Amino acid sequence: ESEYAELSEQATRKAVSNYSESNIAKRYTDIYNKITGRNA
């Protein structure tokens, strides 16, 4: 069970760091800038 708890904690940490609002907003901004050639 401790292995599961460790894995679960790592997965949660990864999800939080990769899918936080600011990261997603930055990703969308970068994509928008590439498409339009502008800097938002």
C-alpha cells in the first residue's frame, strides 16, 4: 500500500504542476502568439 500512496502522491504532484491554471494559460498564450505572430 505504501507504494500505491507514493505513486498516488507523485501523480498528484505532477498533475498539479503540469495542469495548473497559470501553466495552461501560458500554453494557450504561446499557441496564440505562434498562430497570429503577435505577442499577447
